[in-house]
Amino acid sequence: MSGVLLTLPDQGTADGSSGAGEHRRQGRLRGRILPRRAADPYLLAAALFAAYTVLGVERYRRMETLSWDLGIFEQAVRAYAHLQAPVADLKGPGTNILGDHFSPVTALLAPAYRLFPTPVTLLVAQAALFALAAVPVTRVSARLLGRGPGLAVGVAYGLSWGIQRAADFDFHEICFAVPLIAFSLEAVLRGRWRAALLYAVPLVLVKEDLGMTTAALAVVVAVRARRVSPRAARWALAVAVLGVVATLVTLTVVIPSFNTTGGYDYWSKVDGGDAAGPFAAWHLKLRTLTWILLPTTGLLALRSPLLLAALPTLGWRFLSSDDHYWSTAWHYSAVLMPVVALALTDAVATARHSPRAWLRTHAPKLPLCAAVAALALTPSLPLEALTEPGTYQKKPQVAAAEALLARIPDGATVEADIGPIARLTSRCRVFWVGSARPVTPRYIAIDNSDGWAGDPVEYATTLHPGARYTVAGVAGGYVLMKLQS
């Protein structure tokens, strides 16, 4: 009934009045119906932001950081915040991070970090960026498919295994790429070619390989615009060339100019030195590809040209035999999740006009199926931790370890392994422990709870022959050693 009222012309009333009262009633209906639908993407994004934030921040509070990456990025952002070159000593004393990965986009976090100098700032920013991508995904899906299916696609994206793994795994620069890709593909689906290209271009500043994703997004625009706007298609091809050139220049000129070896350290990881090359562990790579396409889209995304945007990332990952790249863990699949979600939306929308009756019948069911699959898989994924009481509890050992590390004075030089790093990079100069360094640090802090270092003092001596360290404290499995003058 409300749908009819919203489309009736102004016919006046039986007593000859202008019908203004009817318009006011229709306006109230719009206020109750349309804004609620329009609010769905933002409400979902807010819920996802809260979930991702709690997941990352609570892991940090429990001192369960998974790698050194959070410390590396904090060192770079901290340098930007103080208007310095982005040196990450964890990669080696004085190492400019732009010679490792080209991600100047992280400088955007500098103002927030200057106000809140803690790794939590990075984790919250990452959660916000992942959640932000749910807005264009849900919004355009609802526009094309209807409110229910659109919300289902948004949920499928937000709970997708690729996003959950990334939200749980420290901080990484690709969190900037996820919303850029989502907004770009939303613009494609709405026929806003210029916007699609403008969202794609900044990807060249997120990471060195994403210039190829810029090119792929531009190709998608060219494919979709070629009949309705040949001019836009020509511009898209120019942007595709720009993306390819930016990638080549970054890999062969920009990164080597910041790298102490004058090269790009990751060329060797393309084939991993394995004789089988890209065919190594092909069955595991096929499994990952299945995970990317099957539970997220039921394979229907294969019918959409939007899936072309996933090819560069899939390409470099599957050329490598490094299991970090082709596994379903870590953060490497996050940039693919908005692509497959919106490819599903596109495929469902176009299936309405398919001559195949079975496709017209079953395709509209897939958004709900994808959302149900994401919900069903969540108990085996990181967000399941939000239902566990232990997630919100800080063990006494953690408090003891924090108190021990707090004894290190601000500005001190420290060598550390994964455990202490994220507690020190905001106020100390921190190096990676494990091999001899040209800098002899004043302190060495390690998590030796499983005894991996053996006798800590002997281990310190092997790292820095001739230097004499003594144990300054032990707490919660952590050992703090101090250089004796």
C-alpha cells in the first residue's frame, strides 16, 4: 500500500483542496521507509567496525600480536608523524620502508598517530577502512538487487574469511586498498566512469603491485563503457596504461632508489626458488581459489567482468611457491573480497535477463546463500573469538610482562622479538633480534616463555660478541637484559 501511495500523482481531495496533506503523509512515509533502507550500509559498517576493532585491540591487549608487521608499520607512521623519512629499524638499522614496499599512503595516518601515539591507532584505522568498504558494497547491491539481497551481500563481504583474516593479522597497508576498490566498482555498476577511475588511481600509492589492479579496474571500466561512452572507454585505457607504467617504474626505479642493495627484495619470491616454479603445490593453490569463489559467490561471480579486477593479485600470488602468498591465512585475500562481492551483485543483476530459466530462478538466491555461508564459517574464523570470555581478559602474566617492559626508558635502543615489539615501537628505537647488528642495543627484550633462546645471556652474547649483558628482570615468560658499560 505504501508503495502505491509513493507513486500516486497529486490529484487533490474530494472537497477540492490541493492535496498538500496527502503530500505531507507521503513525506512521512518516505521518512519512515527510504531513510531506513538508505541507512542499512552505514549501520552494517558501524557494526563491522566495532567487531573488527574489538578483535584487533583485544589481541593487542593480550600481547598476542602475530608478527613484527605491526611494529614495522608503527615505526614508519611514527616517522611520518614527526615529519621524518619513514625509517623502520626492524627491517634493519636506518632502513627506509619505501625501499621495501612502496606504501606512502600510510602517511595519511600520521596526524591521528601524532595525537594518539600507539599501535592501537593503526589497528582502529584498519578496522575503520575495512568496515568502510561495506558501505559501497551494500549500497550498490541494494540499489540493483533490493534491500534484502543488498544487505545479504554486505554481510557476506563483512564476514568473509579474507576480511576476517586480515582484521585479525596485525596492520597492513592493503587496508587502504579495500575501500578504494569497493568504491571504484560501485561507480562501475552505477555507470559513473570518471569516479570509478578516480578511485582506482590512488591504488598505485598503496602498494607496488596494486598499480596492476588500477589497470585491471580501468579495463573493467573500458569493457562496461565501450558502448555507452566510447570517450570514457578511451580514458579508461589511458588509466590502464598509467597503472602498468606506475608499477614498472615503482619496481625498477623508485623502490631500488630507497633500497640499500639497489634492487627489489621480493623478485626471488615470485618462484620461491622452487624447481616446480608456479606449479608448486598447485592443489593447495586450487583450494585457495575455490575458497575465494565458492563460499563467497557460489561461482556465479565468474559471469561478471568485474572479476577481472582480481586477476593481478591472483596472478602474482599464484606465481609464487611461498605458502604465505597462496594460503588462506594472513591478509593477502582481503583486497579480493570486495571484488567477488560486487561481481556477485553484478552477476545476479544481469542473470535476470538470461535466456536460461534455471539461472533466472536460482541466481537471486545466491546473495542470501553467500551471507549464510559467511555466518556458518564464522565459528571457525577470527570473529568467533568475540564470543569467548577469554578474549576480554588480560592474564596476570601479561600485566607482569608489561610492567617489565615499562622499565625500559623512552628513547632507548632495544632488540626484541615479536612479543615485546608492539609495546616498545611507540617510544623506543627497536631492532629485530636474531642476528648480529651494527648497532649494539642498550637493552634486549625477548619472549622466552617456551625457552627457545636457551640461556638468555649466552644468546645475547652470540648476537653481540664482546658485549656483556645481564638479566635486568624476568616476568610473564619475558626476559629483559641490559648492556653493562
